[in-house]
Amino acid sequence: MLIYLSMIELEEDKSKFEQLYITYKQTMFYVANRILKDEYLSADVVHQAFLRIIDNLSKIDKIDSHKSKGFIVIIVENIAIDFYRKRKRENHISFDEVEIYIEDIKSNDNFILSDIEKAILKLPVNYSTVLRLKYSQGYSNEEISQILKISEENVRQRISRGKKRLTEILAEGNDKSYG
């Protein structure tokens, strides 16, 4: 943890980071390991996530809020998926496991999912991530582009395409429900 703290200038931010580290380290490892199923790679993901959290520390207000937890989980998921894709290219592993993970994490947390939440789970990860950051977490397109390290135009496209696909999924669900 000293390495991380040496990267932070303000004492207030150091204290905030220490609390984040203590509160979320295990959760972050769990999320990464559910995707990668490799403890060493998961530890690397957690390290990368903490580095990204340091860069975005100002976006975290309350340590124990759902918004903070969601933000951190999304960061870990994205980094883990990047690692997974890299490993997939090297080892030719199926991407379906990542989609199964996303469905598992929702069911394991004992959420009662609305139709919209269920439809979001059916979206490709790149669409569901930006939609969750935008509408569930309340981040601006600029903030999302910084978090995901993509252009603002890409964020707008993903939001637009994600909403279009979400509408299609919801329409399909209604056809099945009432048909």
C-alpha cells in the first residue's frame, strides 16, 4: 500500500485511499478472480485497478456508498475483461465465461432484477458498462471516457447503440410476455 500512497499528494486523499483499499480490496480480488479464475492475474488486475482509482480518486465521495462500490467494481470488471481478452488471444479461451460471470454476480447478490436490469445483463459488456456508468452511477460522457480510456465520441456511440439494443431486447421480452 505504501507504493500507492506515495503516488498521492494530499493527506486527505491518502486517508480516503487507505479506507478504499481496506474496504474493497477483497471484493476487487473476488470480482477479478470470478472472471479470470487465476489468482495471480487477479492480483495484477487489483493492482491496475488501484492505479486507475488513484487517477479517479476525486470522483469518489463516500467510501461505503453503492455508487462507490459500483464504480470500483466496474473498473475491476473492465480491467479483468481486458486481461481476459489478452489471455484469450494467447490461449483461445471462450468469451462466454465473462458473460456468465456478469449474470452470476447479479444473481449471487440476491437482487430482484427489474425488466430493464435483466435486459441490461443481455447487452454486450461494452454497452452495459457505459449505460451503467451514465445512468446508474451518474457520470458524464467526459468522465466515462476518462474512466474507460476511450474517446467521448465512442462513449456517445456506445450509449446510443446500447439504448437501441436495450429497446430491442425489451420489445422482444414484451412480445414473449403478451404473445
